[in-house]
Amino acid sequence: MSRRNDSSAVIRIKPYFYVHVLDNNTNVTRTVVGPKTFTRMDHQDVVSGPDAMVMIPPRHYCIIQNPVSRNEDNEVVVEESGQIKIRHGDEEIRFEQDPFPLYPGEKLYGKVSPLQVVAPNTAIRLRSVRDFDDRVAGDEWLFEGPGTYYPRVEVQVVEIVRATIIQPNQALRLRSRKEFVDSTGETRLAGEEWIVRSAGAYLPDVNEEIRDTISAYILTDKKALQLEATRTFVDVFGHTRKAGEQWLVSFDDAETHIPDVHERVIGEVPITTLNSRQYAIVLDPVDPKTGLPSLGSRQLRKGEVSFFLLPGERLESGIQNVHVLDSEEALLLRSRETFEDADGTKLPGDRWMIFGPCDYVPPVEIEIIEKRRAIPLDENEGIYIRDIKTGKVRAVTGESYMLNPYEELWEKELTDIVEELLSKDGRYQGKNGGRNKTSQRDKTRLVTYRTPHNSALQIYDYKEKKARVVFGPDLVKLGPDEEFTVLELSGDVPKEPKQINALALLLGPDFMTDVVVVETSDHARLSLKLSYNWHFEVNRESEEASTRIFNVPDFVGDACKAIASRVRGAVAVHSFDNFHKHSARIIRKAVFGADEEGHILGRFEFPSNDLVITNIDIQSVEPVDSRTRDALQKSVQLAIEITTKSQEAAARHEAERREQEARGKLERQKISDEAQAENARTKLLSFQAHSAAVEATGQATAEAKARSEAALIEGEAAVKQSELQSQAQTIKAESDLNQEIATQEAEIEHKRALVELEIQRARDLARIESSKFKRIVDAIGANTLKAIAQAGPEMQAKLLEGLGLKSFLITDGNSPINLFNTASGLIGGPPQQ
């Protein structure tokens, strides 16, 4: 408390003010309240003040620290020394009352504050800080609105709690902080969770904690909710659910569903709808009596039907369409288990077929292996079929074939070389000259090959161990146990082995080219490029002769080697000059041989495969040694030059002779042409003169005719124009007249209508006025009107009689009045006759 530094002896204290005065003799401070004039003694000091009293308006409060102690009569307790007794360290809350001073030691904590108003759907969470009444320190409770909260020093405001609005299709998930009894009267254990589904405002208790706001799942006739129980409990529908159990909540159970705290949402399950042409196989179906899945079972469901797959159920291969078979289709079926049908008892593994036309839905005991269709085959088409019981493979061609239950299509494998050759046109094809393969071959289809014209194809049957030869043109159909014989022929120049792969052997005639290196008797090495004409002479009627052409696998290489051997032996006994002069004869004789008379034969036969060489063409002879080749080239060039020069000289003399002859002919022709040109020029001039005369005459005649025609046309046009103008004026005048007549008629009609309207209006107004006047007269009455009419004159007469006047005149004096004749009426003399 601070001492007030004021030396004034007299202190005037206003109303509602107070001062604290310290008595230095007793060392006691007392409170002096105004209105009052306080005289300070010498032993007194004004400690504080004048200070305004504490005023608490209605619905306000304040907190007083170190409040004074009061007895049972609410009177301030004073100690024996006269000092006011205060409660140090305590607080007191005071509400609306008269202004009061603060006693020495009391302090106002904060300001005077309004009382806290708790709105609806709101509460204050309170905590007891000391024991009072039936509360102990630490207790918590709610003060719910609407209302005004009056604070207490024993109670602490923890927080303001606002109600949570639960919308329709919503719920609150609550958890208990400790064991208590909730608003519904149920005992909740600490940590227990539950759901509040009632729509509206929900104010949680102090022992309740809001975990989450849960929105309901909207269920329709096409959507259900799959749930799983996290512990054993009783759901909202009254069913006992065990931990781990799964079930569906559909539209038939409720339109909306809010999952319970012990329910876990697995997901939404869409409805499965089957139309009249669909079916489905349900695996592990749920028994409707026990509610448990029948593990390992299968159930057939046909449309039209809609259902939800229950937990544990699943569809085998989804929704399937009814198998519709036409007359060329069938279904291959296999029995899963023993069952009875119209055809008898079916054992597991039995196979049979259902043929169309029909529609088919397989029962659960039957498995559909595949859908088969009759394979239409032309005369040159076929398929390979294998019997799965016996393993026998056969080929079927030229018919529409449906596989039997124990038959399947068999794939015939071919080597890569044969596959490549079949994809080409069958001609000889080099390794590096092949074309890209076409689309992949269907291995179940019959392998066919069109043998080219004048060719032969060998096919070997591994089962019968025999070969057959097909001559082209023909179509080869390969059996299940047959394979093509692939020919590997020599190619390139000079010939190299295994350069050409082929299926068909061309019979010729054809040619082949090879390079042979020979050496003469004088050791000159030469490179000969030879071309051979060849063909096969085969008897197609004889099977032995037909197969003989394939005895030599590489007839090209074999023939070229044989011919080269003969040529090298023949050239070795001749010198270079002799061979250079007689090379063709030497080579042909070496290959074909000669008869007894020395004539060269015309063919060379190979009896092993009936190959015949009919001709040899020497395309080039080149020395292998470079010096020999250079000397030969020089000699050849010199001979060529000599021959060329002699030919050039002869040609030059012949050209000069022909030039002189041509020059003479040209001069003679020139003179003749000039004479002819002069004659033609004379004729041209005469023709030009005649043409000019004709042209002048024709032009004058045409101009005269044109002028006369123009004048005639202008006159006719003027006449026609006048007639049209006259017609136009007539039409315009008539149009104006008709328009004026129509205008006048319209004005007359308009005025007539206005007059009629005015007449009608006057009639209506007169009728209205007469009716109005009649109603007024009827309303007032005849006697009343008579009384009104007589009231004015009678009253005036009575008024004049009362004044003693017969009549009177009132004027303002500004307007002159002629009273000469009037006076006779005003003066009561005898009336004039």
C-alpha cells in the first residue's frame, strides 16, 4: 500500500468515493466512505484515495483478492486492534450489488467483467480446483446452455464445448475416457467406443471423446456393402456376428448403413445381373440355411436373375453367354464327375459332343473343352487329324469335316529349309537371294505344293520307306509321314557346292556356266568360261526311270566336274597357238567325242541320272599368266589397229565420191526449185488481186444491208417503246385512282366508326348519369328533396322577418349599381299598374 503524498488537512470525499486513513498511533488503517468532508489529524495519514468505489452493474462480476472475512450475518470481522480481518491469498467473486469500497488489503483482480452467457448447443467444461459441496478437487462436469454461468473461485473453466451437429445419414464415433454411465443409462468402460446415430445436435459428455464423424453408405438395389466383424458383437439388425465373420448389407436390409465400431468395410459389392442369354458358375456358394460357404462346390445360375455375390463366393470365368450353335458347330464336353443324363451314365473324363443348331448351358458336372466348327475343305485342301486314343494320324481332304470327340488337329512339322522354300515360288533360289517369308503356315492344314511345269518333285514316305516322283504341272499333297526331298545344287561361277536349295528339279532345257582353268602343252595357263546347254531325258511312264534323275544329289556340280576334266585333258596336248586357233573344236571334241569318220558328236549323256549336254558355248578365253595376257592383248590390239586404218581409208574415198555426186545433184535441184518458185509467185499475185476486189464488193454490200436493218429495228423499237409507255401510264393512273378511292373509303369508314363510338359513348354516359341520378333520388327520397328545395327560401324569409326587412342587397361599394328602377321595389309604395 503506498502512502498518499498529500499535506491537505481537509479532504472532501465525493459520493461513491473512499479513502484509506492510517492511524499512526494504533497503526491501523480504516476506510472512510463519502460523501464526506474528512479532516485529517496530525497522527493520521491518507494512504490512498479518494478512489471510486467498485461498481458492478447487472449481469457482471469481479474478483477480489485478499477479501475481508465476514461472520454469519455477513458483517465484516474486525480484530481486537480494530484492524479489518482479511483472508490472505484467497479470492472472492462478487456479483451485482451496491457500489462498495475496497477495505485495506483488498485488491480488484482485473476488471469488472460481464457474466458468461452459454448459448444453446454449447457447454462450459468445468474442473474443481478445491473441495466444495459434493465436489472434490479434480472433478469435471459440464454447464450446458442456454444459461448464464456464475463463476466460483472453487471452479476452473477448462474450455468451451460446442455441440456437434449430426446430419442425416451421419453418426459420431465416441470413446470413453473413463468408466461412467452415459446419457442413455448404459455403463461405458474406459477406452470403449460406440456409435451415436441420432440426428441433431450432440453435446459430448466430459468423459466422452469424439473420434470421428462417420458418413453412411448409400445402398441401392444395385450395390451392397461387404462388412467384416473385428470382434464378436450384435449388429444394428440384431444378428450376432463373430470375430472375422463377413456378410453383406443390401438395400433389402436398409437404405443406408453406418458401420459399427466393430465392423470393417471390405468394399462395395455391385449386383451381378444375368439376362436371358447368360449364365454364371458360382464357386464356393453360401448355404442359405447355415450361412456358411460350401467349399469346393459349384452352383449354376441362369438368367434372367440378379444377385449379390456373398463373401467367399466368386464367379468362374465371370458372366458367360449361352452357347449358341449353328448347324455347322458343336461343343466338345468332358465329364467332371459321375452323373446321369438322357444318354445314360457319364463317368469322370468321358468326352462327347453336342451338335447344333441349339443353345446350350453346361451343368456344373460338365466341362466345355472347346467349341468346334465343321472345317470346309475344297478338293485341293485338307487337314491332319490325330486320334488321341490310338495316336494314328491321317489326312482328310475334299469334304466338310467335323472332328470326333477323341480326335484333334495334328500339326505337321517341317524343316526350316522346306518352310522357307514353300513360302517361295518353288524355283531355284540362292542363299542370299531369297525373299521374305509370307504369313505363318497353319501347321494343321494339309501341306500342298504346286510343282512347276517341266519339273519333277521327289517325296519320301518314312512309314512305307519308299519314294514317289511327281512331274509338273501338278499339285502335291503331303501325307502325314511324307517329306520333301530337298536338292542342294552347286551355284555361282565358278561352281561351288550347296549354293542352291530347291524342292523341284527342273528338267530343262536350260544352261549352266562354269569357269575352267586349263594348261597347254607349252605351259600356258588359260581360264575358260564355258556355258553348257542341258536337259533330262526321262521316261515318265517308268517308275525306275523317274527316280533315276534323283540318283545324283548335285547334278550341276557333278556334270561341271566331268566336263572340266575332259576339257583339261584335251587342252594339255595342244600348244597355245594351236589351241588359240582351234579352241572351239578342241573343246567340243573333248566333251562330245567324235565318230569313226572324225565328225564331232552332238551330245554328252550321263547314264546315272539321264542328264544330257547338248551344246557348249565358249564365252571367253583369258590367260591366267599376266605376261601372256599382256602379249596377247598387244597382238590383238595391233591387228585391230591395222584393220581399222584400212577400213578408215576406204571409207574416206567412198565419202568424198558420194559428196561430189551429192553436190551436183544439189545445184541442179536448186535451179529447178527457183523456176518453180517464180511461177508460183505470179499465180499468187493474180489470186491476191481477185481476192481484194471480191472483198471490197462484199464489204460495201454488207454495210448497206446492216444500215437498213438497223434503221428498221430502231423504228420498231421506238413504236414498241411508245406502246409500253402508254400502257405504263394507264396502269399508273388506274393504280393511283384505286389507291385514292381506297384511302377515302378507309377515312369514311374510320370517321363513321369514330362517330358511332362517340354516339355510343354519349348514350352510355347518359344512361350512366340517368341511372346515377335515379339511384341518388331513390336513395334520398322525394320528401327529402322537397324539404331541401324549400329549406333555403323559407329560412331566408324567416331571417328577414326577424330583422324586420323585406329584402336587402349586399355590395362592396366598388361596383356601381343602378337603383333607379330597383328603388321602386325596395320602397313600399303602391305597385304600378
